[in-house]
Amino acid sequence: MEAIRFSQNTLYLLDQTRLPTEEVWRSYRDYRPVAEAIRTMVVRGAPAIGCAAAYAMALAAMEFEGKPDYAEHMAQAERVLADSRPTAVNLFWALERMRPLWQAGAGSERLCRAAVAIHQEDAAMCRAMGEYGAALIPDHARILTHCNAGALATGGYGTALGVVRAAFAQGKVEMVYCDETRPLLQGARLTAYELTADGIPATLITDNMAGALMAQGKVDCVVVGCDRMAANGDFANKIGTYSVAVLAKHHNIPFYTALPSSTVDVSLPDGSGIVIEQRSPEEVLSFQGVQTGPAGVQVWNPAFDVTPHDLLSGIITEKGVLRPPFDAALAGLFEQ
């Protein structure tokens, strides 16, 4: 399964706002609509956003190469893309990786190769994470996950769902419980869609059922993704992740996050510095055009929350599984 393709100087994105009922691919030859696709969550998930942004910079280079003000135009394209979503650090990581190329005058061909490399590297990192994470999964495991951290959210295979896929291939997975993930239902629309497409046993639950499921002894471990991690292991993920972590701690259930090293923001000492995106009230007041809340009511709609590192059992990366103390483990990650 994939959500991003690049062919003949055109970027193709699987429109994730239309899943699971329709599989619609959008085509892009201009960086500006790509920025809008990121903002409106046509493409979402930190690693996938980074891949899309890298390709968008290649599209910008196609538009501006040969012009005397090439660098100025490229800097403006980077600003537009950087403004699309504030929390997912892979967006900024990809833009920073592309920046030295266009600043040195490299044109679209070189930037396209760099974007393809970022895409391929992300898929490879996900497969490595899957193998490391699968070793943590017990036999006959019943795994709970929140939001979507699968192939749709990455360059391919997935972070949290990469662990699930690898463990399933080893015959370890009995059931995967998918939180529906309000308000945009990424768990219902995307995670359940991925798992059923791959033939992995999946049960969809509403977010407020997770605690009852744990209390009945039906969850053996929790594996989630990550959009930005601070240097001490605090991490931002889809809103509701913190609640799941607290429930797992209370029920003595191992709680893991899976992420590539590109998602670690070493400039932030802890999670208090993570910018949390606030999204439109309409996402809570209605769904797919159907009003679900009264007009005039106030709405608080953060896209993410921050889970403290002390609720984590381990951090699954492409270089191995990190254990506490996470600040030292994460520092060592970048010395490898």
C-alpha cells in the first residue's frame, strides 16, 4: 500500500480525506497546491508530509530554475510549505535537507533525486522499525493503536503499523484494536482500511472504549506513531494518545511509540516546547457535512497532545529499541 507516487515530473497523492469509500489520486505539478494538500490532510502523517514537501520543492525548482531570482523564489516556496502544518517535524526536516541544494543553485533534476531518496529512505526506515518492534510483540498479541501510523502516513509500510505488519508476518498477531480517533476518524477510515486490506485481524472501537477493553485484559501492548519527539522522549501524537498512555500505565500494559530518527527534534529539551496545531471548529461541529454540535457552542480542537516520556516503555526506531533514560538513549541515537 502506498499514498505517494512521483512519475514524469508529477507528484501523485492518494486523497486520504476520501478514504475508505473512495480511492482518489490527485496529481500535482505546482508546489502551492501541495502545501494546501498538506494543510487539508489530503496527505497526512509526519513522514508522508516530509516526503510530499521534498517533492514539492522539486516542483518549485522546475518552475523557477533558470530565472535570475531562483533562490528568492525557492525560499518563498519553502516558507509556503513550512506554514502548511506546524507540529510534524518531518516537514521541516525535509525542507532543511533540500535547502542546501537549491541554495547552491542545483536545479530540478538534482532536487528530484533528493526527494526520491528521502521517500525511499523513509520506507526503508519503516521496515527496519518493523523488524525491531516485532521482537517486542508477544505471541498471540492483542495490540491497540491510536490514529494512523501506517503506509498511508509514511513513505511506505508504516511506523506503528510497520511493527504490526512485521509481527503479523511472524505469526504473532491475534488482533489489532483500532481507536476510531475523533474528530477526523483516522483510525476508522485509514488504519482499519489498511489492516483489512492486508488481511490482518482488526477490530474497530470508539476512543472511549479503550479503557474498558484494557480492564477486561484484552490488550497486551499499545503501539502508536509520533509527529514530533523532544530530546527527553516527550512526544506529540494525534490527540487522544496521552489518554491511551495513562490508561496503559494504570493497567500495566507496555506502551511504545515507533518513529524514524528524523522525527526527533533535539532542539527541544522537553515536550513543553512542541507547537500544537489548532484546527477548525468545524471538524468537531460536523462530519462530512452533517452537523453534530449546536451552532454557537465554543470548540477546542487541538490536532495533537503531548505524552510524557515516563509513560513510555520503549521507543522503536530504525536503529533499534530505546529504553529509559530516554534523554541519554536519544542522544546516543545520533552518535551511531
